[in-house]
Amino acid sequence: MELRNNANRRENRTIAGKLIPAIVCFVVLVGVDQITKYCITNNMALYSSIPIIPDVLEIHYIQNRGAVWGILQGRQIIFYIFTGFAMILGCWFYIRCSKVQKFRALRALDVLIMAGGMGNFIDRIRFQYVIDFIYFKLIDFPVFNIADCYVTIGLFCLSYLLIFKYKEEELEAIFSRRAASGDNAPGNE
């Protein structure tokens, strides 16, 4: 029994050692997102534009009260509930992936996705809208922000890894009861 308790303490220290860098990265990523939004709101008038590459890319300040392409306008409660659920799920996923060394990339992408979600969540709490400012004029793509980039890139890369890199048996280590105890997880060195 004492041997099992020592193993559990060692595992908890290992997870804590992986959480600290994740928390630092999360704070830095959210900070970058919030600083860019602060710079936009303090230096540009609403709906104004600054061309970066003429007729291709511009900084265009808008306030998005919905989701992508303006859907769900004014339904902030839906975003609060969804973001809260996503943050809880993201934390659970990170902790489960922490038990297996080979899931380092999944943990990094999880932090990136959660930072993006939190960046927009902060806007929704503070302003009741999200500050968007990156506009690809060439293709008339919806205006977005840095947090949106985090979520999009994170989800794209996560999907790629889940489909093409990891085998089903390896991913079972995240979701099985064995992973909760850290026993016999594939790739655990």
C-alpha cells in the first residue's frame, strides 16, 4: 500500500511539473491576444481599416456580438455555457494526456485551444462582444482575431494528429480507467 502511495505522489508531482509550463504558456497566449485587442481599441475607431497589403489584408476593427459569420447575435449566455464546458473538458483532457509522455503535442494544442477560447471569453465578459480586427479582404473572409487563430490552428492540428498520427489503442490510454491511475499506459516512459 505504501509503495502505491509513493507512486501516486510521484505521479502527482510529474503532472504538477507539466501543469506549470502549461499555465505559463496559457497566460502568455491570452496576454498576447488581449494586448492586440487593447492596441486596436485604443488606436482605431470602430469600423475603421488600416491596409497591410492593399486589397488583400487589412486591420479592420469590429465588435462581434455573435459567433463566426455573425451567427447567434446577442446570445451571450450560449457562449458562456459553451466556453465553461470547453474549459472544463480541456483541463480534464490535459490532465489525462499528462500521464503519457507521447501526448506532449496534444497537451500543447489543448493549451493553444483553451487560450483562444479564454481570450474571446474575456471579451464577452468585459464588453458583451468580441473584438475582431484581422480581415482578408481578397476573399472577403469574416473578420477574426488572434484568439480565433489559436482555436483554428489548434483544432486543425489536433484533428490531424488524432486522425493520422495516433493509433486508436494509443488514444484509449487517455479515456480508459487505466489512464486515470497511470498504469500500463502506452508510451509511458
